[in-house]
Amino acid sequence: KKLLKNLKKIKEKILIIKLDFLKNILEKSKKILNSISDKIENLVDLLEDKINYPEEFEFKDRYDFSNIKNGLKKFIEISYKILMYLTIFSICCILIPMILITIYQFLIYFITLLTTILEVLIAIIRQIKI
């Protein structure tokens, strides 16, 4: 029994050592990944600063690009609205006549069908009376 208890204790110690080892590996890998992500973030910030540098600092006193950007944005919005309304108008110009023609044809065929049925009924009634 003592031997079994000792074996169980040894197994538990081995498991604890393995788990601690895995835990340490995970913590180290987490630290490494965090440091890599921090370095990448710093690199991205540096690149953003380099990209934004001419507009923010070098041309700040010479040119004002915000007016051009705002004007272009307004022009694009207005042209988009015009194109949207023209598209809706063209769809209406196509669909409304098609719907009206379809309704007209349906009414013509329906009236023709009703008159044919009425003529057949009148003919049957005349045959019964004679």
C-alpha cells in the first residue's frame, strides 16, 4: 500500500512538473507574442507618421488640401444622388408603361372571354327554348 501511495505521489509530482513546464512555456510564448505585437504596432505607428508627415508638417503652411477634399466629397455626393434619381426615373419610365400595357391586354382578353362565355350561355338558352 505504501508503494502504491508513493507511486501515486510520484505520478502527481510528475504531472505537476509537466503542467508547470507547460504553463511556463505558455507564459513565455505569451510574452514573446506580446512583445512582437508591440513591435509591429510601433512599426505601424512609425509608418503612419512617415506617410502623414508631408501633409501634416511640410505642406501645412503652403497648401490647404481640406477645401479640395471637402469640395470633391460634396461633388461626389451630389453626382451620386443625381445618378440615383436618374436610375429610379428610368426604371419608372420602363416599368410603368409595361404594367399599363399588361393590364390593358389582360382586360381585353378578359372582356373577350366574358363575351364568349355570355354568347355560349345565350346560345344554350335559345336551344333550350326552341
